[in-house]
Amino acid sequence: MLFPAILKSTIRTGSLRLIDGAGGTHVYGDGSPPHCTVRLRARHLDYTLALNPELSIGEAYMNGLLTVEDGTLYDLLEIAARNLQNFEKMPWFSLLSRMARQLKQYNPIDRARRNIAHHYDLSDQLYDLFLDSDRQYSCAYFINASDGLETAQENKKRHIAAKLLLDRPGLDILDIGSGWGGLGLYLAEEAGADVTGVTLSVEQHKKSEARAAAAGLADRARFQLRDYRQVAGAYDRIVSVGMFEHVGKKNYDEFFAKLNDLLKEDGVALLHAIGFSDAPGPINPFIRKYIFPGADLASLSEVSSAAERSGLIVTDIEILRLHYAETLRHWRRRFMANRQRVAALYDERFCRMWEFYLVLCEIGFRFRSMMVFQVQLAKRSDIVPLTRDYMVDWEREHMPTTRRYTRAAE
């Protein structure tokens, strides 16, 4: 049996007990934690899991053909992550990896719109079950270990705003990938900015418009259902949070060229996105196929090179290492606490699919090379102050107060 044989040569640390499709038991690892027992409920899995484990293990779990009988799914994926370097030495795994690295995502506007709808136009109730009240669906910023999700997401908005150099009211700000409008509304109210947000999600656009009207900010925060490539005009500030992952490697030059075109000569842009801290590589195939079709992750070298080719200057970079792991831990716990309600919206297969997605991503940030980068960009090197003191000063001056748009559902 191929899969049990592969595990024997690759699982060196942790403790994994496998019950194969025929009922046979295999034990792997060095006896150290984490401990996990997994049962395969179909004989063909003894072979098919070996062919493309990054995809097929998630599919088997989602379809109820791989079950965790002792320990948790988190334990299983942590064991896999801790031993991944052993898998990567296998010739067939190395071949799959090299083939995947050649994939350059083609992302025309119509396809981009369909890809976004696949994930962001799910039931509106779903996101209330695991996100914070402002529906920030990106990496939070944990200043203190005791910060809850609500506080950390408020920290994130303030941290991003500080990097935009909001030195006067009335700035024209473009928010590319504006989500449910939380960041745009924050910038409109906290900085007196005039914000234009663009999204390809019908549901997000609808909610953003409603929130702006309810908060009395519709004159300063407008949200449009359009692709960033269709935007015209010139902006003092441009911000993009959690959208670059959907651009596709083939389109990085196009993205930064558009930023350059839209940014005023004395403008500042801030890009917040997930990436890899090591060499360029592909996104996990399970995530691409079932969760975020068309998505991809960049290494910092890919981002810097594309920005340089566009004529933009990188003026500041910050790497957020474990912040997204903590964010995903909060999301996962909230999701699992509301699992029955999610199943009522969809079904058990959907619950297992999303559980696998949330666990897999958390593991990626905690044990592998995934991270979040914030890159500040300008057209001239003298646009932002010479030191970062202005960021710290702005954050301290804008500690959170009660806001009129506290809930996305309003």
C-alpha cells in the first residue's frame, strides 16, 4: 500500500497512528506530541492519497473518507507541517511542486468576478458566525497577548491608517478590495477622508453601501461594484488589504502599473497581503480549488520586483509574522462554536471543507513560511517623513472610540 509506505519514510516527529482502508494499523513518528489517530474509510485512499497529498488529504477529509479518531485535525496537519521537508525530498512530490511553481494565473475581469463570487457571495449569515463585528476578513494586529479579535481588528485598521500619512482632512482615498466597507468607513470618519471603495462581490457592495448610509457617511464613503482595472482618476492615497492574493502572478506588473497610474505625484499607497517568506511558490491546491479559486500568494521578491518595474518606490516594509495565525485561531474557534448553525446554512461537507481551510491556513502561518507583508509605496522618496515616528504618533492619537458604524449587519 503506497500511502502507508510513504508515511513510514516521511513521518519522523510527532505521533501518527493510521488505520488503513483494509483495517490495518500503522504507527509513525518518535512518540512525541502531537498525537493523532486517523482512519481511512475507503481502500482506494491507500493509493490515491499518495498521488497528490496536498489536495487529496483535504478532499478525503471534506468527503468524510478520512476521519480523525484521536486528537484533532489541527494535530494531524501540525504533524504533516513538521515533517513536510521529508515529503519534499520524495521525487514525485518534488516534481509536483516544480510543476505548480510554473503556474501563472490568467485573471481577466470576468473570471476575477466569478472567482470572487465563489467565496465572498456566500450566505451573508455565514460571516457573522466567525468574523468580528466589523467583518474584517484579513489579518488582525495583536498588540498585546490579551487582545481579543475585536480589539485586534481595530488595531489593524489604525495601524494601516497610520501608514497612509493622513496629514490633512479631505484626502481622496481609493480602497481596492474594500470588503464590507469597514476600513473605508474608518478612514472617512477618523481622518475626514473622501473614500472610494471598489469590490467585485455583489454582497459586499450591497452591505457597504447600506452601512455608509446608516452611518451618515454616504457623502464621504462611496462603494462601487467594479474591478480596480476599471477605475479612473487620481488619488492622494491608495490602500489595498487582502485583495492582492486574487490578482494572480501573471498580473503583478499590471497591478502595480495601475497603482502608479492612479496615484498622484505626492501620493502614498499601502499594500497589505499574504505572502511567502521564502522562495516564490504556488498556493496550496486545496485552497485554490475549493476556497479561493484563482488565488495565489507572492513572495516579497516578486512584489518588490513588480513594484520596481512600475516606477513606484518602496518606502517602508513591515512583516507581520504570527498575527494571522492568531487571527485564524479566533476565526476557527468561532466557526467551530457555530458549526451547527453553519451546517443549517449549508451541510456537513461544507463544514468539514471550511474547517480544513481554517486549520490548514493557521498551520501555514504558525509552522510554515506564510506571513503578511505591508508595503508602503510612493512615486518619490521624499514624500513620507524620514523616520517612522509619524506612524507611532498617529496611532497613539487615534486610540479607539465608540463609532457609529460598529456592526456590519447594521
